[in-house]
Amino acid sequence: MSSSRPSRTVPLIVAVALLMENLDASVLSTALPDIAADFGSDPIHLKLVLTTYLLALAVFIPASGWVADKVGAKIVFRWAIVVFAAGSVACGLSQSLIELILARLLQGIGGAMMVPVGRLILLRAVPREGLVEALAWLTVPALIGPVLGPPLGGYITTYWDWRWIFWINIPLAVLGIALVTWLIPNIREDKVRPFDAVGFLLIGPGLAAFLTGVTLAGLSLATPVQVSVITGTGLVLIVAYIFHAGRTTNPIIDLSLLRLPSFRIAVTGGLLFRIAVGSLPFLLPLMLQLGFGMTAFQSGSLTFVSGAGAMAMKFAAQPLLRRFGFRGVLTGNALIAAVFLAGPGAFTPATPIALMIAVLFVGGLSRSLQFTALNAIAYAEVSPERLSHATSFSAVLQQLSGSLGITLAAMTLELTGALRGTSSTDLGNFPAVFGLVTVLTMISALVFLRLSRLAGYDLVRR
């Protein structure tokens, strides 16, 4: 490949798969209230549809780097798209909440291999000096999902049937499989580390139990004792993995990466930021549809502007990082993002639509810049032979934060409702949640302050 071809072609091909995943997530979020009504379920219980997918990602992502090294990234990536598409078909055919949750689990297994392996393909195909530009190109098509997803999902749900929101993945899957087959090289490592089976059996079930426990907290599906046992078991297994990782040569999640300052700060500060942002796809549709009385289409037509803002920022990310540095951007922009996360908490049915659009658009700009910077700085000090370790580690924490964000939002709604004597989705409960995620975002700014002023300089130099 020529030097220009990898920086554009590879990210755009990988982005077809990421577009499918992003479109699926944003379309589904808009449809949750209608799916709940169709199944006769409490809308809060529909968080299980979102968190089950993230749970599957967290469990299976740790193995993705090793499988890609062993089998070849191209082969794994292609089969991951197939599995994700099969899960999409199953979601569309679901006749109950349980069936939908199981189908989302299958989707998650495909996504667990698709997203980190796609990022690994990009990291290995693009030179370091082109990494930020490549990541920007990668995320532009993927961000079409959050732009098109809400209005598309709202239209399908309002005027057709919510099941079609899953079947629209199929043509994208066919396109992705064809492009990967023709244009992506099968990148693999000559020397593959041994598979850490013990580590996988500790961290996989550990994350699954922990996320299941926190997801069930506050729901009538399990007693407090059962929730405590499940969550406690998960924590014990995770702690056991930490001890195991320190005693094995090739741990499935390499905790020694945390010794790299830029990686450690990116994943810890990024965890807080992503927990806060991860609550939005769950919160906004509930507030706009159940609190403001909007239809799914009206709600989606409003929330899509966040994705439009995110797309607009991608072309300005590299100049801003070059001008202010990663430390300046991540710290200052976290505070800006906090302001525009607090904004929706002040919305009322009387708030002018133009003001809502402005707040959501600028919030999308800010969050997009933060994600681009985080995705790049995390790998600034990672050597090429450890990239598969780093992508797996980073991806696990990203999915963990998304699940925790949704769970935190749902629990706060339920707790606030109980204290106020109202239903969990009463409009008066939402400001408390937006206030909480705003505080988390502000705390992340303190973490980013610990970055070196020169961190990531070689990623954005001319």
C-alpha cells in the first residue's frame, strides 16, 4: 500500500463495521420505550438490552487480541461481522424480552471481536505520524451512526415496526465483508504469545458477574442478597485475576501497561468520562419521550444533532491538538463537556427547540474532540508488539464504562423517584442524573492534568 492509501482506505473500510455497530446502538436507544410497551415491560428494565451487549463485549474482548494474532486480524474481523449480523437477525425475530436479551448477547460476541480487531488493523497499518488523522477518518463514517440512528430509529419505530431497526444492519454487513475480503491484508504476528486460559476464566466470568450484579441492582428481577452475591463473586474473581496477572508472563489483560503514564491516565480519566457520556443514549430518549411526551421520531430528530456536532469536530481535532497539546485539550475540554452534559438536565417541555439543538450540538462537538484525543494518547507510548494487548485492555474498559454509565443512570432515576415518591421516569428525576454525570466529567479533568505537557507530541507534529 502507498503511504496515503492506508491512512484513508483502511480506516474507512474498518469504519463500515463500526458504522454498523454505532447505528445499531443509536437506533436501539430511541426505540427502547416502544419496545418496552410491546413486551409489556418497565422501560427501566430495558437497560438490560443495552447492558447485556456491553457485558458480552467486556467478557470476550480480552481474547480478541490473542485470537487476531493467532488466526489473523482480517479473518477474525470478517467472521466478527458475520456473527454480529446473525445476532441482528435474531434480535429482529425476538418475541420476548428474554429472547431479545439473548440475541443481543450474540451480537455482543461479534462486536467483541469486531471493534478492537478493527482498531488493531488500523494501528498496525498506519504510521505513527498519521495516527491522529487516521483515527479521525475512522470515526467520521462511524459517527454517521449517531447522526442517522436517532431519526431513523424514531421513524422506523413510529411508522413501521421496531424490529426493522436490527435488519438494516444486514446490507452494511454484506458491504463490510466484501470490502474486508478484497482490500484488507491479513495482518498477523509471527510470534504469538501463549493463551492465558486461567486469566480468561477469571477475568471473563468476573466482569460478567460484576456487571450482571450492578445491572440487576434496583430491579425486581433479583433480591438484594442475590445481587450482593453475584456482584461480590465478580469482585473476588477480578481481584484474583489481578494477582494472577502479576505472576504470569503473558496475561490476557496486561496490567503492566498501566506503568505507561499516558496509557494509565487515558484509561483512568477516560473511564470516568465514558461513564458519564455512556448514560446519554439511555437518558435522553427516556426524558424526551416519557417526560416531554415526544414520539420516537420527534425524539430522534432532536438527539441526532449531537452526532452532527461530533462529525463536525473530526476535521478540527488534529489542529486543536497540535495547537494546545493533549494535556491542554483533554483538561480544558473535559470542563466544557461537563457544562454541556449539565445542560439537558435543565431542559423542560417549555425549553425552545433551538436552545436544545444548540446545547446538544456543542455537546457533541466537545465529546467528539475528547474521544479523538483519548483514543490517540492511549497508544502514544505503546510499542508495536504490545498493541494487541493495549487495544484489548482499552476496549474492555470502554465497554465497562458504557455499562456502568447506563446502570448508574437507571439506579439514580430509581433512587430519586423513590425519595420523591414518583415513578422512576418522572421528569423531575432527570436533573439529579445529569448533575451526577457532570461531576464525574469534572473529576476526569483533574486526572488529565497529570499528563506531561509534551505527551503525544509525536502524534500531531507536522
